[in-house]
Amino acid sequence: MIDVHAHYLPPAVLEQAAAGAIPGVGFDTDTRCVLLPDGPTRPVPPPLSSLDRDLWCSERGIHLQVLSPWLDCIGDHLDPDQALDWCRAMNDGTASDIDGSISFAGMAALPITDGASAAEELRRCVDDLDFVGGAIPTQVRGMNLDDVDLEPLYEASSGLGVPLFVHPHRVLGADRMAKDFLTNVCGNPFETTVAAFSLYLSGVFDRWPDLKVLLAHCGGTLPMLAGRAAQASRAGKLERRSIETPEDVLDCFHYDTVVHDPGVLAFALARLGHDRIHLGTDLPFPMVVDDPTGLIRTAITAAGEDPHVFDSITQTNPARLLGLA
């Protein structure tokens, strides 16, 4: 099975940051926070910088885990040159750590404030480091993705045939969700939803019809709200383009299975179709799906799908999305 949603931060890059070797970035070894121009990140959990995952993965039948950067430290407030150096350090560290392994593949960290630099780094990572895609946050310096010039990145991703993995970083309304982990429980899915609508309404899929975009957390609330957006379109409230049916939006994206509720995943299977859904775990964070096999099999049964759909979600779909044999 292939896990499309997991995270990793190379130990070497933290050592470099702690030593002041990466301009604009530091690492406090006491608090374990990455120090960036807009402030420190949350503490880096030790498992995030460990590849001691073979037992965990093998117990769950996962033979390949795709490692994405931790978007909290993507560095979108760094100067463009500093952001490129920082992302290159993360990508080179990951590539070095997984070199020769058949258990891991990499998603590139990208200097997201400059579309040309992001495209250059994605090409380098795919062509030279054998990465299988790139990861981008749901917002950049508080701006939606359609308010940032990322056209060169979309062109590169489309031309290379590799996906962009859209994952929350900051969340809108964070001050209202500060208690009880609501920034994660509610904020992350809401962020993914806004990012997806922003991309679609900007016309990015018209300009780059071969672009592959994977949404974290099964698209957030997008499967539930696409019909609402279609109604807004019928009422003449959408400014840039129309939405005739929910499928106009939903069929543009790919989705992981990080939902923690087989009933919700069953709904996603019925609403989205099984060919756009891919196994994900969110390892090694607290919201990890600890039994991905059980979640998916229960959802397939609840949705009345053929049992062979399990192989599609866990093997065929991810392999096709990532361009793997």
C-alpha cells in the first residue's frame, strides 16, 4: 500500500538551522521550535525527524510512504533567496536520508512566495532527486492561493506530470479556535476548502487542464459545500466563473483518506468516486489514522462498494497519481 500523506523534517536541516548556517532560519534546541521571521513554529516533535517507521508501516501493510515537508516551517515570510535556500536544504536533507530506500519517496518543499523559484525547485527535485511531487500551503502570508502568482509552478507541475499536495499551514479565524485544538479539528479542513475553491474559481484548471492537485484531509468540507457553491453560481453571486454542478469543482481534485470516520469516508466514496481517493495517514502527528486499513474497508462496506475498491484506494490510485510503476 502507498501512503500519500505523511511528514518528515530532516535532522540535518535542524542542526544547520541551530548553527546559524541557513540565513533567516534558526532552531532553538531547548524549545525545539524553528525560528522564522514571522515567529517560532510549534515545537518539532521528535518523531517528525525520524525514519524509524518500518515497523509501524509494515504492521499496517504500507510499503511506500510519501514524505511531505512540515508546512509550518515552509518559510513564506523569508526573503525569496532565503526561502529558496531553506527549501533546498530541507529537500536535500530528505533526499539524502531516503537515498536507496524502497520505503520512502519525497514531496518537495517549495519557496512559495515566488512562483518562478518554486517551479525551479520542483523541477530540480523531480529531475535530480527523484521526488514525486511538491507540497504547498493553503495560504501564503495570509493570502489565498489565487492572490499569489504561482503560474510558473502550475506550469511546471503540469508539465512534469507530478501532483501538488495542498496542506494547511495557518488557518483563518485562528483566534476563535485557540481552545481545544479547534485550529486543527475545524481550522485545517476549513483552510483546505478555501484553498480548493480559490484554485478552482481562479480558472487554474482551465489554464492547466493536466494539473494534478491532491487535497489533504479528504478535501476538508469541499465535498459538502460544492453544491452550495453551485447554488451561489445560479444566483449570480460568483464573480469569476460559473459552477453548473458540484462535479465541476469536485472532479478537479484528488483526495486523501485522513477523515477518522468511516461514515464520512463512505460519503466521500459515494460523492467523489473511488478513483480520486488515496490512502493517507498524517504520520507522525496526533491526528494520525492509526488503522488506515480498517477505516477504508469499513467505509467501502458502508458505501456498498466492491471490495476491490480497497486496492484502488491503497495501491492503484496513488501509483497513478504519483507516476509510479
